[in-house]
Amino acid sequence: MAMQRMADNKMEMEMELKLLVDKSKNKVLFAEAGKEFVDLLFSLLILPIGCMVNLLHPRHPTTGSIGNLHRSVDTLNKTYLQPDVDKTSLLQPRIESASTLFTKDPTKVDIQPTTWKFYGCPRSQFSSQCARSVTNTKGCLCSCGCQMTSEMHLIRPTAAAKGGGEGGHVKEVVTYMITDDLEVKPMSTISSIAILNRLGVKDIGLLEDMVVHVGTQEALHLLRASLQSKSVLTDVFLRNDEGVQSSYKKADQELDPASAWIEVNR
């Protein structure tokens, strides 16, 4: 469930995530989530490495040497770059369809809407060959020999034109189960029992239902942990890895044997 909270004097989107925790091991067994959180996780897959480094740096030093590459591009004199190369395309690559938790404006669908400009041949109205040619580099030569300088407009498809009105990556038709190592699948009684058996859970009395709140900071910590850990949910929401301030509370009711397997259509 998505909602808003105040952060740095601004309203930001946040969502609730229900965790099933093994109190004896202080470990998240799995999470129960809706469409919004799954969209957030799946959007991690489309983040370019340059964007990841930009999101995490400098507060969280990047593992390995990729941070050095990022700094090298940032400090490299433009003299050594190709004339049509912009540092921004490497340091802050623009992408679409990522979670709004990676942006300060919750009304935006894209992290950074693509701002490329496209150009056509000024003779396109006289030649079908020229009309079929387009470039994103102003002044590029058309096959007819003219410079392509006529700016063209990119028409973006609406959600309806794409064949869906919900947006994001998954449908809001089921509840989803996310394991500690970020395996995602539709929630079901069978899958819940299977994961508990796989993890060797013997005493359901040691299990606890918790609710955590996920906002921009938690999203960034999820990104960082997903690159380094096999126990992402535990590290972010229970161990407060690197100062994560997770907001969680016990569910209104204590977990009983029936709820241990998690209701499918809650």
C-alpha cells in the first residue's frame, strides 16, 4: 500500500511491507508485498551501473573499482573525449520506467525523462528517402548531402496505447512473496509452506509478523544490499545495515498457527 510521509520538509512516497521474522535468528524469512514494492525491486534490473554509482555515491562507497571509473570520467578533461560524447550520459544516464522512490517528485513515472533531440532533413517534404531518415546528432549529413537540422518531436505512447493502465512492471492481481535473497513469486499457501520447510522452521511460536515502511532511503539501501548480500531484507530492515533507519512495528495481532502460513488474499 502506497502512502506519503514527510522527509527533509518534503512529502515523499512510501509503501508498507509485511515481514515474517524468525525471532530466534533475527532473520527475515520472507516478505508479503503488493505491486508497488515488486515494481521497485524489478526496476533495480534496469538501472545502468552509472546510475547506481550516482545514486549510492558518495554516502555509500561502491564495492570494487567501479567507483574509480566513475571518478575518472568525472575528472577527465573534455579534450580527451569524442566531440559528440557528453559526460552526463556516462555519469547520470537517463532511463525510464523505474520506481518513483528514486526521485524526489512522487508524481513522475520516470527517474529522468529522456531528453534526446531528434533531427530530420530539411528536404524531407520533397523526398521520401529523406523523410525516412532521422538522427539524434544535429548537423549529421543526410544521404542527399544536406545537414539534418530540422528538430523533430518524439511522441510518447500513453499507458492505454501500451496495452495497460496500471503502469510499472507487474499486475496488481495478486499478493507477492519476496524471500530474504529477493526471489519473487506470487503468494500462495503452498509456496509459503514450502519456503518455511526449506528454511527448516520447526517452531512457529518463534515467528513474528512485522510491518516496515519503505521510502527513498530504504530503496537506496535495498539497491546497495542487493549488490552485496544474500540476506537483503534482513540486512536492511532488521540489522540496520550502515545506519538504515527502518520504521517497523509489530502487527496488531500476534502470529498464530493459522496466520503462520500467511493468508493468500489478505
